[in-house]
Amino acid sequence: MTTNKDMNVNEYLKRIKVQSKTGDVIEDLKLLQTQNLYHVPFENLDVINKVSIQLDLPQIYHKIVQNHRGGFCYELNGIFHWLLKQLGYEVKMISSTIAREKNLWYMENTHLANIVTMNGVEYLIDVGTGYTARSPIPLTGEIIEDIGGKYRIYPVEESLHLQQLIHDEWAAVYRFTTTPRTFSFFEEVCRWNQTSPESPFTQKKVVTKATETGRITLTNHEIITTINGEKSKKEYQQHELPDLLDNLFGMDMYQKQSK
């Protein structure tokens, strides 16, 4: 099994196909975030297959970097936090609460994200939801736009809301504070999200990643492709699953993974 000394920044950068950086800390951070979203899927297959996920960075590194898997927020944002610290960024973990729908929320503080401070400005960085912004979002309220939509951070009562513009109305994606968290803070909710019948991750398989033109998502029976805002769906048979994971997401779960 991987140990701390086996965790290598250059191997991670190769995994997300970052060959060189510009030297501009903001542009490089955007590059790292975008490439991570393009090449490391959000996926819950271990949860569905009842494979225990531990908040252990070497174990997560082994899964994501060496075995070319994805993961959910604790894994994706947890190992990305490690990468950013190794690259010299001022970064801290935070907890947030995901919006279920308007004015309704999932369990409190169950999502892990990161905040990076650059030139005195704080930016929300998230590579662990499968659908949020592809660039750092300043906590100043500035609107950030990409192919997925428009996003901003907006104060609401005692917290900050990550909002997305949907049908000309700003809707909450999640709410958070800037209180720093440790990785161990998420151990209990990580177990809950793997085991509870109330967890959204135990309901159905989801594998999704951003693409330059939109997104591709695999669920229990469908492949959903979004290109420039247009969605198409195609059903698949279960015997096709290994090839789909390999060809669409670069995940060879059934043959070539290292032990």
C-alpha cells in the first residue's frame, strides 16, 4: 500500500495531464482545478460496491493517482488540498451544507471543499461535487462564468452561499463558512455517506466528469452527455459497464489496477 513517502507531486500532475505551469499563481490554480475536473471523475462506485473509504491520504492517493480512479468529495478535495499545499498554496479545508432544493438542505457540514488565499483574496476551490464551477470563485461576490453556467459567492445570514444562476434566478448550490476544518472532522460524515440509506451516495451509481464542451455522466442504466447545454441520454447494458468506464472515464476497474 502507498505510504506518505510514495506520494509524488509530479505523478499527480501527470495524472491530471498538467505538463507545465505559467508561473502566475491564479492562472496555475485555475489550470490545476480544470484539469482535475477533466481527468478525475466524481464517482461513488466504492460506496455502491460496499468498499470502505477511509480518510487516509496515502490510500486515497493510491486509488486516484496510481489506480486512475475517481472518488467523492472527501477523497477528491482531500487529495487536492494535499497537492495545493505541496505546490506552496495557502489553502484550508472547509465544510459546507449541500442544497437539496430551494430552502431545503442535506445534513449539515457534510461536504468538504477548500479555500485558497492569494494576494489577500480568498477563493473557493471545489473539485469534489461533479458539477460546480471550473475556476476559483472569489469570496468577493464577483461572478465567474464557464460552460456550465454563472456562479458567485453571496452572504446569506450567518453563512456564505455558493450560488448558480438558473433560469435567471440565483440558486444555492451549498452554504458554508470560512471556519478551517481538519481532515478528521469529516470522518463521521464520511462513514454516514457510505452507509446510510438516507445518503444520496447509497441510492445509485454515479460517475461524472467535466469535458471541454460540457459533461459526461454514467448512472445505473444511462449515459448522459451534455454538449454546449444540450443533453442526450443513451441506455446501456450491464455487461458494457467495464468498457464504458474505461473508454469514457479512463477507469479500468476490473483488469489492470495495481494492488
